[in-house]
Amino acid sequence: MNRRACLSLIAAALAVPAAAQEDLVVRQVSDPLHPLQQAWQTWKRMCLMSDGRIVDGFQEGASHSEGQGYGLVLAAMFADHFSCRTIIDWTERHLAVRDDALLSWRWRPNTVPQIEDPNNASDGDIFYAWGLLLVSNLVGDESLRVRATRIARDLDRLCLIDLPDSSGDVVLLPAVNGFVREEGILINPSYYMPLAMTQIAAATGTQRLAQAASSGMALIDRLGEIGPVPDWVLVDGDSLTKPPDGFSSQSGYEAVRVPLFALWSGHARSPAVLAHVKATSTFGSEATPTRIDPRTGEVSERSGHAGYAAVSRLGECAAGGGVGSLMPRFNSDQPYYPATLHLMSLLVQITTYPRCVPL
């Protein structure tokens, strides 16, 4: 079967025109005519308000620094100048209220005050700083690079700590306050985004972010050798143990980002990716495992939302060296979080693993 015939068959199965399938790879995603731009427009209608606030409907309409950062990175990659500006404006007005350059982690529309906890979330700060740098490159606004540099330096100053041994490892704290305990350091592996951290480090001269990315990837690989990476882990010297009560030791909804960010960063053969694929590879099943015991592999929850399946399908193709991953089509029948994972997975497929786009 020649390439055109194969393309036509797969395109028909996905209900996407064959020409659009070719355009997935040939065109840049920033091109307004790229087929994935339609998914971006759908995501915006679902999640992005006209004032630049990104809404998590499953969290009582709250907005988080994480979501603002995700949205800004996506808007920059799709070269959506207007959305970039509105997201930045809302974020600066409502979340940039701390004494340092970091963002408060949550804003809720129906509480007084709307920011009840001024603590930050380091993953939100990382994605927001990365987004600022991407937009700065897009529009040539040097002030955005300056703002990203301030965030990077305060992440270094307040959220990066050296492990108290001779390893030279640098640990990313989930936030400024609350995660250094007597029994160890609480870590959320899904807060590490190595690609973003290394690009921020290079652009801002904050080299400890790059060290933290490398240390974090090594930690994630260690966890992946045991099984799917857990949501939280306690680091005590060289040992990795269960977190205290109140923090999930399962590989759940937070940890699904770990293989996605590893893939985005080019680590397709990371043990974390391989473990996630092994635990969630259920092609043809109605629902994807979303809560897994890392040691036994027992599944306690599944979800039919397409975004979780997209991460698994991408991992299958990228880690296995395959060609033509049949990702689920982007749809609006899912809430903010899986919809965002889904759109990110499609972007990673196209920009990092184009061989996984149906041929």
C-alpha cells in the first residue's frame, strides 16, 4: 500500500481529511491554517475567559498559576498574540501579589479574599516564566524576558535546595512554604518540566534550574524503575519513601503529567514513560487507568476522558519506536485538566515525535 493510500485510510478512521493529516507535519503549529489550530480554538472556548482567566470548572471555577502558565505556553506556541496578552494581564493583576516575583497558586471567584493562601506553586511559576520567554521571542518584548528572569531568580532563591549529601543534587520544592519536614523533603515529581527548566536556565542565566531539571529527571527515572511514578514522594537523604498522610502515594491524576513532560523533554525511553505505558496501555478499552498503585500495579480508578488516553497513546509510540500513533481526536467532552493534557499531547506528538503522526 503506498503512502497516500495508507494516509487516506487512517484519515478516514480519524474523520480528518487526508490533506489535513499531511499538514499536521508540513505546517508549523503557529500557522493559522494548521489543522491543530481548531483544537486550540476549542480549548479556548472551554477554558479561557475573555479577560485572560483560565477556569478549572471541576475546582469550583477556580484559577491556578498552573493553568495560567499552561495557557500562556499554549497561546505562544499557537502564536495567538491576543490570548498571550490577556493571559499575562489577568495573571499579573490577580496572582502576582506576593512580595517576591512568584505567583500565588490559587484564585477563587466566590471567596473573600479571593486568594486565601498566598503560597506559590513552583510548577505554575515554571510554566508561566517559560510562557513569558516564548511570548518575548514571538513579539520581541524584552520586558517579558526581564519578568521571566525575576521569576527564575526567585525560584532559585526560594524553591531550589541542595540535598544535604555530597551528590550535588538540587531539589525543586513544590512551594516556598510547607514542604521541608523533619522526616525529609516532600516532592511532587509532576512539578518537574525539564525542557522548560533548561530553557529558562539558558535564557535567564539561572543555571541551578538546569541542575534541578537534571536531578529531577534522575529522581523520576529511579521512581519509574519501581512502577508508575507516584503523585508525591518523601526524599530522605538517598531514600525515597511514602509521603505523610494527606499526600497521595498512588500514581494518580497529578502524576499523569510526569510521562508527558518527560516525552516533551525528549526522554522517550525514561523508565517513567515505560512504566506509565505498561500500566495504562488499554487500546480499545473504554477508560484509561488514572489511579494506580506504583508497587502492585493495581488500578483503583479509570477515566473515559480522552486526554488521559492521549498521554498513553503518545507514550506507546514514542517509547516503542513506533510510527503513526492513533491518538484520540481532541474533543470538548472533557474538563479543563484532561483537555489540557490532550492538547499538550497532540503538540508534543507533532513537534517532538512527528513519526508518531499517522502517515
